[in-house]
Amino acid sequence: MHNVGLTYQTDKQMVTALENINLQIEEGSFVCVLGPSGCGKTTLLRIIAGFHQATNGEVLLDNEPISPKPDEHRGVVFQQQMLYPWLNIEKNVEFGLKMRNVPPIERRRIVDHYLEMVGLLQFKKSKSYELSGGMKQRASIARVLANDPRIVLMDEPFGALDAMTKEQMQDNIRNIWRETNKTIFFITHDVEEALLLGTHIIVLSSRPGRIIKELHSELPYDIEEGRSRMYRSEKDFVIKREEIINLISS
């Protein structure tokens, strides 16, 4: 992203949501974006996804401009699970593959692979309303991964989950990232979540959103499943957490 900005007109005024965003995302990295409410985090994600078009600057993927519309290279996981309630989990996950005319045998292989990865293979005949919130979100992640995007965009995907389920989902997405080596762009309000998941952490200022801090971390490579809590009290973790909280609240 080179000098990216976005301005829009409301009924009363012009609003600058983002300003002078310069960002290089390495393939295979886990990028976490933090900032105060209304700073443009979701707007930034939507520009990468192709839902919004930047009014300034350029956004490139492999040195080619990103098209101002969704495509198979960028998969989005929202906070609210966007599953079709009239389809079972298997049919939800294969939906994009079917739209792309992937042959049925190949579709079944891909769907089973990703449902097994997120721990839902035994629930593939269930409808979404029969699953818990965490299971629905895992199904949403499987559906995105099944389309094999270059980058997975996640907009506060665990924000509505209870604390225990959230911790389990953090372990789950960290394991998926390690296994698939996908590039993940992850919006969160939770500073500890960003530190536990992000190899590249970006902090935005209040509106208009500008990048005021970037951190790089090896921690997500080291965390063992179910052991993330032990890192929260480590000195370096606490120092980084307080630094980011102070930046966001200042």
C-alpha cells in the first residue's frame, strides 16, 4: 500500500477515514491491526478486499493493482458468521468451489480437508444453527480457505465469542496459519490477541487513521497449543502490551 487514503462524503461533511497509509505485507505473515474505535481498521481491510476503492494512493498485489471488487485471491471472515442457514456445513464450505465449477470429486476432497483442519469433519451434515458460535466461525474459516486465497482477511472474527472459546479459536487460527502458510490480515481491538497472533502488528491513530507504530514478532511461531496464557505475564509481553495500550489511548 503506497500513500493510501480514503475520504467520503456524509450528509453533513467530508470525512477522511484513512490518510497516508504505507504498508508492505510479507507473504506468509500474520498481520494484526489495532487502533481506537473509528480509526479506519475495517476500512483498511475493505480496501484490500476490494469492497472500497481508495481515493488516494495505490494498493498492489504482486506489483499489480488490486481490482476494486472481490475476487478469489482475497477471502474475508467477518465477525458475524455469514453462513447460509438453509445449507449444511459441507454445502456452505463448498459453495465458492461450486460457483467456480470445480468438479464434484475435487470439491469433496477439498471440503473434507479443510473441515478436518478446523475440527468439523464430523459435523459436515449439520446446519449452521445447530452449531455453537465458535464452531460457526471455524466453518466460516474453512469456507474461505477452501477457495485457496492468497490472503485471508479477518475482521474481528473472535470479538463476539466468550473468553474460553476465544482462546481456543486463537490456538486454532494460529495452527491453521502455520500449517497453510497463508498471509492473514487480522483486525482486532484486543491488544493481547494481537501480540499472541501477530508476526507484524500495526497500530493506527485515531481518525484519520495513520500508521503510528509497527512491531515485528517471532512469538506466534513459538507458542504451543493451549499454552498461550503463560506468555501474558512475561516481561517483554507486558512492556509491549502497555506501550500499545498507551498509544491507542493517547
